[in-house]
Amino acid sequence: MDKENKKGELHPVWFFVILSVITIVLSAILSFFGFQGTQTDVSLGSSSTSILTVESLLSGSGIKFIVSESINNFLKFTPLGTIIIGLAGVGLMIKTGLLKSICKRLNKIIPRKTMFFIFSLLCIMMGFSVDFSFVIMIPVAAILFTEYKRSQVVGMTMAFASVAAGANINIFLTSIDYSLIELAKSSVNLVDSNYSYGYTGNLFFVVISSLLLALVISIITEIIARKKPVRIGTEELEISEKLDKIGFKKSLIAFVIMCVLLVYAIIPGLPLSGFLLDSSQNMYINKLFGANSPFVKGFLYIASLIFIICAFIYGTATKQIKNGKDMIKHIQSSLNGLGEMLLLIFVASQFIALFKYTNIGNVVTGIMILGTIIAIGILLFLTPLLKFFGSPDNVLGYAKDYVGVTAIGIPFLIMGLGGGHIIRADGSPDFSMTCNLVGAIINIILDYLFVMVFDWQMKGAALATIIGQFVSFVLVINYLRHYKTVKLKKEHFIPSLKCIGRIASLGVTPFSNQIAIMIVQITLNKSLTYYGALSNYGDSIPLACAGIIMKVNQIYFAVIIGLSQGIQPIASFNIGAKNYSRVKETYKLAVISGTIVSVIAFIMFQVFPRNIISIFGNGTKEYYQFATNYFRIFLFMTFANAIQPITSTFSTAIGKPMKGTFLALTRQIIFLLPLIVVLPMIFGIDGIMYAAPIADGGAAVISIIVIRGIFRKMGE
């Protein structure tokens, strides 16, 4: 890997650290708002449901858990012992050259495509011992794929996917299958008490599924592997062909002998046999694969011992191991990177433990009418609108394909967004969130299916978006049929100018904000295209990078918007009750929570911009250069970006819509828009980047001044 690729890469340790911090912050926020969920425990013939409440890790008990249980969380991390023992066995095979020798011979006798299928099926079959298989099969895959002139990374990914698949669908019947079959029998007997089937009833299904999974994984692997370069990272041992042949034969004989002994140990009824079986069980499948089976519990040790013995025999024959000291040296060498891995395991175990601990009518009519009008307007003036918004000629066709389809879904989009507010007002914020999540998940799944599988390109992505929006729309409409606060009747859906006027007055602030965003976006797109064409980046790179970065920023900003909207009913209720201390407390809590999220986002935007950009695909050197600079400069004030939207929405909620509207316009219209126009005239395209942090800082300062004035008047 070159220096450019290494620079700025996110180490896995920091990945889990960031996830832990996010978990801690989210647990405090969700706990404060009382988020709950249900957990159903199923046993044979019965079930029980309990309510789980999100537990805050920033509470006294949460902090106590973090501090006091950290060591136990690390020591109880199941893969810890697996990794150490597994590395010793497979590491010795690598160091002595035995594993490479095996892979060379496989390459000579088995074609590549067939080998990929066999190896994937073997990984799936090994899935009954997941921890062991992840440790062993992944490094084996790296060496195997190197011998077949294919990417090591692709091979390791294939092994990971196959083992993970084998944990759920496996040719070997495990104790999990036994439990599931017992549950299924209990359910079936409720309908037909005389119906029964054996424990191998699912065998045909799992066998066919395993074969199909192996086939699909191997085909996808071959397709991807053709496009990926081969990276040789293994040491080339100088072993003569003669010594290699002798060593391989001896290790093969030893392997066969140990396998025979292992088979004898799991066969019941013979003299001194069956000692690896669970004698407390009646059925052989449970004796062999039950939870308390010595075979299952000791499989890792047995396999590692076989690997070590075979590697030792091969190493002595090939002169790689001349004495006991050499063997220890090779094993020690294979564990050299264990320190870094132990650190990773410690951090990962903390994240897993922390995550487990937390448990995380007029309006409707107006929304539909407005959505329909907007959709018709867009379809009638599609091309002029796209050009007006700054679409370059080389992407105009793609834009027309996408927007021409998504415009049809605007009524559903607006109903989903507006309906979410109505549902939250009815006291069901969890269902509002469900509507959004279900639509988003369906959109993601269909995006892959329509674009990657069916090759429908931009129209496929647009269709996936509409379907996701329609599902959210259906969920909202179904909820409104059973509205809790009032019973909605037909007459409530007849437009009333008086009601619509009152609704519109409350919506001035968010409307102003969105209009401001639109105006700024138009200007920004045109500026990026114009000044980009005058630079060495061209007109397309700046626009593409800005689009990606704004989408990423929207993910963070969605949390801030959620906080600002979430405090509306609390602030409105308490301002009406003249409970000013509660009003101030609500605002301060929202700002603190938003700032914490903003700081996390700021760190990620500044430290890992290239990593984030790489998620969206590859590009030229100029593409990465502009994207990285844009990330770090344009979003430099992210850590303070929660103040302005929360203060603006809060002002409207407490009956000061004019202040809210003014604050909504500060960042976009008062600061950002003029700066986008003026600064590029002086600094070129770099001036666009500098405009955002100046605007963000100015908006934050004005917001602080306004809120201090509001709080001062509350105290009078």
C-alpha cells in the first residue's frame, strides 16, 4: 500500500472508540426521552414479553458500569482465547511453509473456479464453530488466493462471508437446529397433535441451501477478484522441491492418522471410544454437537493441535525446524502482532458491552394538495429547473432520469414528512421514527436490486426512492385512521382557510429556512460549476464532491434537526404553563446534546475525510484533493452548528416566530449567500470553501445573543 493510501486511514481501534462514544451519547439522549422497546423470550410451549428502557451510560449507574466492568468485559470476550490458540496453530503452518505447500498442490490439481466453490463450501461447513473458523479460514484464504493469482483481500472477504453464512445454514446439525426443531414441533402440535417429524427434517433444505450459498459466493468472488490486483504479502521460503515433497508426505500421513483417531473418539460403542461425546444426551446428534459436547468445546484445541503437529513434522523434514527452540521461535513470530490485536479486542469488547447495557385532517389535505402541485410543476418545467439549479450539460441526462421519476413521489414524500410531525404530536414518536426507517431501509434494498442487479441505472434508483416513500405514506395513513387524540372525520379533511392560515403562520420559520437553503444551493451549484471550470478541477468534480459531502453532512444534521423538533412540544407546553426554568433547562439540554453530536461529527470530518469519500467510489487525484479540502474547510465549524437550528426552532416553539424566522435566515441568507458570491471573486473556487465556516460562526454568535436576550426577559 502506498503512502497516499496509508495517510488518513482509520485504524479499527478508532472505529470502535468512535462507536463507543456515539453509543454513550445516544444512550443519554434516548434515555432522557424515555425510549422503550419490547423483548420476547421464547421457550418450549411458552413465551414472555418484557419492556426494555434505554439506559443512560452518562448516569451514575452507567458510569459505574463503564469503570468497574471494563476488565470483565475484556476477559469475557469469547474470541480472545480462540484467536490466541488459533494463531499458534495456523501461524506455525504459515511460518514453516506447510500451508503454502498445500495451496500450491491444490492449484495444480483443482481449477480455480472449482476451488473457490469448494473452499466456500468448506468455510460454510466450518461455520458450526464460528470463532475458530474466522481465525483459521481467513488467513488460509489469503494464501490460497495468492497461489491462484487472485486478490488476498477478496479471498479473506469470501472466507468471512462464507463462515458467517455457515453460522446460520450448515450441513452439520447443531444444538441450535435441535432447539429450533423442538420449537417448530411444539407449534405444529397446536394444530395437529399427532404430527411428528425427525430431527433431520430440515436436512434437505440446509444441504441445498449450503450448496447454493457456496455457488453464489464463489461466482460473486470470481467476478470481483478479476478486477482487484494481487497483493503479495507473504514471505517466500527457500525450500527445495525434494524437501517439500518429503515434508508434505510425512505431514499428510500424520494428518490422516490423527483424523482416524479423532473419528474413533466420536464413535460410540467401541473399546475406549466415544470419549469426546456428551454421555448425558440420548441422541447422537446431541452427543456430538450439543452445547456440552467435549468435541464442540475442544474442537479449537484439537484442530490447533493437529495443525501444530503437521507443521512440526513438515518443518523438521524441510529443515525449517531444527530443534525445539526453532519451533517456539516460529510460534512466537506468528503471535508478534498480538499486542495490537489485544488492544483492538479490548476496545471492541467495551463497545459491545456498552451497546448491550443501553437496551436504544386540514394538515393532511394541505400536504397532499401541495405535494401534487409541486410534482406537476417539476414535471412540466423539468429541464429549465435543472439548468436553473446548476446542472452541467454532462450530467443533465442523468438528472432528468432521476428527478423525472422522483417528482411523482413528492406527494408521498411530503405526506411522510408532514405526517411524521402529526404522529409525534399524537404522542407516538416511536411510530413516527418507524415510518421513516422502514421507508429508508426499503429504499436501500431496492437501490441495490434495481441498480446493481437489474441495471436500471438512475431510473432504478429513483423508482426505489418512490417505493420507499410510498411505504412510509401508507404507514402514516394507516395510523391516522386510528388517531388517539381526536377522532378524525370526513369533515376534518375539508380545507379551511382559517386553519390553514394558522398552520402557515407556525410554519414560517421552517419554510423560510428551507427556501433559504434552496436559494443558497442554487447559487452554490452555479458557483461550483463556474469557478470549477476556471480551475484544474473542471466543472464536474467540485459539483460531485459537494453533493457527496452535503449528503454526509445531512446525516449528521438530521440528528440536530431531530433534537430541535423534539424540544418543540416540551418548550411550548412549559412556556404556556409559565414554567420558565423548565423551558431554559429543555433548551440547554438540547444544545448540549447537539454540541456533543456536532463535536463527534467534526472529528470525523477533519480526521477521516478520505475514508468517508472512498465509501462513494473511486476517483482521480484531483477528485480526492478537492473533496478532502472541501470536507475540512467547508465543514470546519461543524462543532458549533447545533446552536443556530435549535435556537431558531426553540424561538418559534415559545411564541417568538419572528426571532425564529430571523435566525433561520442568518446562516443561509445574511452570511452564506453573499460570501459565496463575493469570496470566489477574490480567492477563486477556494473562496466557496471559506464561506461556510464564516457563515456558521456568525450564525452561532447571533443565535447566542438572541437566546440570551430571550432568557433575560423570561427572568423579568
